[in-house]
Amino acid sequence: MNTAFLLFLIIVLGTLVITYYASKRTKTTSEFYTANGGLTGWQNGLAIAGDYMSAASFLGIAGMIALFGFDGFFYSIGFLVAYLVVLYLVAEPLRNLGKYTMADMIAARFDNKKIRGVAALNSIVISIFYMIAQLVGAGALITLLIPSLDYTASVLIVGVLMTVYVVFGGMTATSWVQIIKCILLIAGTFIISLIVFAKFDFNVGHMFNEMRTATPLKEAFLNPRNKFANGLDTISLNLALVLGTAGLPHILIRFFTVKDAPTARKSVVVATWVIGLFYVMTLFLGFGAAAFVGKDAIVKANAAGNMAAPLLAKALGGDFLFAFISAVAFATILAVVAGLVLSAASAFAHDFYSHIVRKGKATEKEQVRMAKLASVGVAVISILLALFAQKMNVAFLVALAFAVAASANLPVLVFTVFWKRFNTSGAVTGMLLGLFSALILVAVSPNVWNPEAGKAILVGTPLIKLTNPGIISIPLGFLGAFIGTYFSSKQDDAKFDEILVKANTGIRELS
């Protein structure tokens, strides 16, 4: 039995043990959806970081920097800056107004079934989009480690495991898997970064000088426009990355796992420091892979560059470090996909089934059962879609999910708290226009269509040149909310003052 496979088994068995003990504490809807709000700020901060530092961060960004240099680092910058938006605009209002899902926050002002239904649809679509990237990374990773397993089998293994975590352990199991994974990932990334830095004599200037000649791109490696030749595409990508986090369902539900808004704020601060440290180290991962693994070897292992970090570990530390880093990457994927499945399942069971189908009369036992069934359904859909996206870079796939989240969810979250004139028509219009404009733009983009066979999912000419739809779909989401509000005569401002106070103070009852 090789070292990599042994470490895989240890991680899988460890997470299953966590799930077993968590299942004994997961009986009610509150325990299943939010771990009964029992996490501390430090615990939730580490869990948020563990949820956020996905396969896109660890595998995708390292590969993107190694292959394209400066353009790949855009992802690190965007992912980190995004938490300022979360901290100042979303975290406290969401915790003060919501209960289990993002739709709860909007429903605190607009108690409308259409809004709940559309919000649930958004959460499910975004979660599936994001999950595809994680499954692609998992498939590539396991195939590299265990060549006897093909990509399809690898994706199925991860799909089954993530479903087990959620169905049996709920948020408690998911949170602790994310916390442990966060610690392992930071430790593994720090070890590799330290070795890479030592190779450059612990001199940043020397490292940058060496990179001018270390890759086929030569000096262009340190300049932009290697990946994103279109300036609008670069702006579009960064808009999606910076604004998208505040609309991601699996990140938003984490603010319900703490007791109050100050703890939620502390969670974001802890997560930002941890995430900031990690994204600084992705520079060492990318530079190290480019210099010590080489473009040809990276592309041979995976055309999108997703295996750059594990290959770097092997080049620097041999089979053991390779096995350890690969196992950490596997834990990364398991932790993130569990959070994604849970967010989608919560949206379906709590918002759609409980409030729309059962009209608020569903028992706790019914809700938990429906959430578990939804978990299986979401997993199946994600696995099927992931089988068609094998050749795409996982960081790139996640950026598309960020664009959908920023377009469909962020406008409504912001307007619900800060715009008195905003109404239900504006909320529904904004969410639907943001969602479908992003999905349609992706469907007609170079991500799906390429004249050369094998370069994209389908062979053909794309209708637009933008690879990320954010620069169009995000303004359309805000515009849809604005137009929908002004073209409707409905007045929904009766609760605005109350919502504004509650969102900023956490006071639940106003006399």
C-alpha cells in the first residue's frame, strides 16, 4: 500500500469518525442546518476559511500562476479582498435578520413565497456550479495518485463521501471537517512555501529575478495579459471575485452557526487573517511549480494545471510530501463539497419544501428528512455535470460561480437592508435577471464553445468573447432590482425602519 493511499484512508476514516459522533448530536433542524449556533468566533472563522480555501484556491490558483504568471495571481487578490465586502456589508445584517438560510434574511422584510422560491433556486444553482469545480479537482487528484482509477470513478468516490457527511452529520460534522482541513492546508502550504523560499535564498528580489527566465514566457511571466488578453475580461473576473463571496450560499450560512452578530464579525476577522496568509503563500506555490516542475510536466499531468501543487510537493520533498499534500488537497475538497451540499439542501428543505410546499407546517422531522433527500439529489446532479468539465481549471470554474452569486444574490441582500423603496417585485426581478443573465452568458461564451475540438465542452464559435460574465451580469442584477421596484406600484417599506435597526443592532423585538 503506497503512502498516498494510506494518508487518503486516514483522512477519510478520520472524517467519518467525526461524522459518526456528529450524527448523535444532529436531531433537530437547528442542529442540522446551523450546529445549533454553538460555534465560537475562532471555530467559525477557521471553518469559514476551510470552506473558502477550496480546490480552486489550492489546486487551481497554483496551476494558474505556474502557467500564466501575473494573471493567475488575480485570483488570490480577488478572493482575499472579497472578505472586506462580506465584513462591512453582509455578515452582521445576515446574522441579525436570518435564521437558517439567505432567504430568511430577505423574508424578514418581505414575507413572500416567490422570493423564498427564487432565493432557494439561486442557492441551489450557485452551490452546484461551485461544486463542479471541486469534483473536477478531486477527479484529477485521485487519478494522479491512483492511476488504476479513472476520472469518473474518482468523482463518484468524492460524491458519495460528501453526501455521507451531510446526510448523517449535518452542520456539526461539516464544520469540524472544515476546521481540521483548514489547519492541515495552512500547515502543508507553509511547508512547501518555506522550501520554495529557501531555494531562492530567502530573497524575494532574487526570486522575482529568477522567474524572469524560469518559464517559456520569460519576462512576460511577471506581466499581465498572458491569460486575459482582453482588458474587459480582467475587469469582469475581478468584479466577480470581489463581489461574489458576499452572495455565496455556503459562506452565508456559516454566519448562522454562531450565537450573535459580534461573534459573526469576529469569525470574518479570523477568517480574513487565515485566508490572507494562505493567498500570500499561493505565490510561492505558483512560482515554485513554474521553476521546479515546469510547464510541460504540469500540463502533462493535467491540461488545466490543476496538479501543479502536488507535483511541486513531489519535486521538493519526494513521495512522502507528495502524499501528504495530495491528502490535504483531498481533505480540502471533501470539506468544501460538504458545505456546498449542505447549503443547497438547506435552501431546498427550509425555503422551498417547508415554507412553500408545506406552508410553514412541516415538522422538524420532515424538514431534516427532506434536507437529506435533497443532499442526495444535489450530489447526483453535480457529479453528472462534473463529468463534462474535466479539462477546465478549477479556479476558473469557481470564478464563474462567483459571477453568478454576485449577479443573483448580492443586489437583493444590499437593497433589502439599505433601500427603503425596494419591494418584492424588485427582489424577484433582480434575482432572476442576475441569475439567468449570468447563466446565459456563460452558455454562449468560450467556456462552452470553441472551434477547436477538445478545448471546450462543445465545438463551435462562441457568441461573446468574455470568459467571465461578471461585468455584464452583475450590473444587470442591480438594474433588474432597480427597474422591478420602480415599475411596480407595490409598497413594501412598512418594515424598513424596523429591519434597519435589527440589521445593525441585533434587537429582535421592537416596542
